[in-house]
Amino acid sequence: MRIVPMNERKRAGIVYPSCLLANGPISSRRECPPAGRGLVLHGQVMQINSINEDGRMTDAASTTEIQVRQAMERSGRNRRSIRIWLGVVLVTLFCLVLVGGATRLTGSGLSITEWKPIHGVIPPLSAEEWQEEFALYQRIPQYQQINKGMTVDEFKSIFWWEWAHRLLARSIGVIFALPLLYFWLTGKVERRLRWPLVGLLALGGFQGFIGWWMVSSGLSKLTSVSQYRLATHLVIACLIFAACMWIMRGLSPHSGDAPPTATSRRWAGMLAFLALFQIYLGALVAGLDAGLAYNTWPLMDGAVVPSDLFIQQPWWINLFENPKTVQYVHRLGAYLLLAVALWHMIQSLRAAPQTTHSRRSVVLFALIMIQAAIGITTLLLQVPFDAALAHQGGALIVLGFAIAHWRGFYGEYAPETAVVLRR
């Protein structure tokens, strides 16, 4: 019989007496249950009162140890399956955010003027259907004020972006819901994660409504969607992404390294929050086309602080509706995020350079540096499609890694597989 090492037992979260681990004398009589006591494994009592007077296991106890090990392996397989599924969800969400960014950058977000959750899966298939769809688009201000004279073929080029975005969003619902149902019915989802995952599914459904709420803001008076609604839509997508990353990371093996300092976990959490807040500011920049307000760096038209940041009244409205102010605040947010990441990295490396936490802090700082470089390039080149899309994708990568880094300080979820002595 194989002796299960202590580190394996700790990593699996399983606690059971050492007399079940070796076919030999026990080290302490207190570790072995007397007659009339048993083991509880997944809620089932397994009697092991067949232990010899000399402390050696009988066949019954040996069988119990095998069942314990099988339960450990089964729990590991279940977690691996859940991680793979959540990984697929994360990749799909990343693609969805990129397609959403491309839809915005190409001005395609208002090309479909109706919300048809079921029927909208099928695009126009005939010339007549295309003409009907185009006629609906011709009624909104964006066509009348910006795209007047557009042909049906030109309309198709923007229609397909929005259609692909909506189709991918629907696909994520299926990718999330069906495996969740399967894992739930087969008992592979741990109890602690069931309702959080259901909550994420519900939030995803609500996100579909938010998407239409955003689109509807540009169908009557505006020629583009509201920057407030755009920011709400993007932040909810990022929250779903972050939650999936958090859960997947919690189901992954951890090194067990202690945090480099007493405040390391708080700094990591602050970085995750700042990354999300910076994405919110970036959404305001995108919604107002504020990336075109100033195309110089590091100064803004020769000044550290431009003079026209607070020309609107009341003054605080500039933070949300003045393109120049919004870009300025987004720049400040980037500097703050970079400074906090640098401090966190230096603090971690000084305290415990060999830990995985410290190594992750270096990677996170490098990712933020790369993202800042992409942002500056996008600004100087006056927001070209490729650079702007890379900047949006980079923001999600930074957020995802920041969440994974933060979650690493909490360790792996304690498995629900357990063996407990019972009278």
C-alpha cells in the first residue's frame, strides 16, 4: 500500500489518521479510531473498527484508504474539468470584447436597430431582406447625419460586425449554461461555487439587456451610443471576466508561498481595482472619441495641465462629458496604475524575491508597461484601428492577470472531499 505524503494530503484538503496510510504500527494511539468510530467521506460513514490490537490495519481499513485516495483523484479531475470549461469561457469573453471594440471602431454598433434575441440569429438572406434592414438603418440619426448616401454593400460591411458581436454574445450564453448544467447534475460543481456560477449566468443575461439599452441610446437623437451606457456595458463584461478568472484561479494548484509582506495582498487587490477603473475611464474616452482630443505625449499641447479642462458647468460634468478632461483623467489613471504596480513589485522583490508572488508582480508590472506603450502609440498615431483594438485587448489581459495575481494570495479552495472521525 502506498503511503500518501503529507503534502499531498494537505494539498487535497483531506485529513485522516496516519493509521490509514501505512500497514504498520501507529505512532500515536490517539490517531487511530477505536471500535465504534468511523470515517465520513462525502457524507457517507465508513466503519473502520476492524483494527487489530497491535495497531495494524485490517482489510476494511485498507479498503477505506483506497476509497479516500480515489475520492482525492476524483476531486482533482472534477476541478480540472471546471478549469478547462472556465478557460474556454474566458477565451470566448476575450474574443467578444475584441469584436465589440472592432464594432465600435468601425462605427457598426447601430447598424442593427432592433433587438431580436431569438430571430436575430439569422441574418438577411435575400436582396429584399437586406433592403428592409437597410431601410431601418436609414431612419436613425447616424445615417442621416454621417452616413447619408451609403449603399447597401457598404451597409453590409458594418452590419456583419454588429451581427457577429451579438451572435458571439449569444454563443457565450450556451457555452456557459450547458456545461454548468452538466457539471451540476453530475455533482462535479462544488457546493460553494454553485450559486456564484448561477449568478454569473444571470449577470450574463442581464448584460444582453444592457447591450440593447446601450444601442437604443443612439437610435433617436444621438449619432453614437451614450458614453455612460458604453462604459456600463464594458465594465459588466469585465466583471464577468474577472469573476470567471477568480474562480478558475481558486480551483488551480497554488505554490503555498507566504505573501512577501503583510500588505502584499491589499496592494494586489488595489491593482486589480485600478485596472478595472482604468478600463471604465477608457470606455468614456472611446464613447466621446476623446482619443483625438490631444495627440501629443507626454505634454498635452505643450502643457502639463491644459487650461480648458473645466470649461463646462457644473465643473464635475467635465469628468464625464468633456473629451479633453476625460483623456487627461485617463492618462492620470494610467500613471497611477503604473506607479502602484512598480511599488508593489519593488516591495515584493525586496521582501521575498524567490516566491511566486514576487515573480507574478514582475510579470504584472511588465504587462502594464506594455499596455501603457500601446496606449501612447495609439494616441500619437491618432487612434488607428489596429492599435486601438490592441489597446482594448491589452486592458483585458492586464485585468485578468491582476485578478489571478490577487487570487494567488488566498490560496486554492479547500476541497470539499474530507474524511472526519466520528463517534
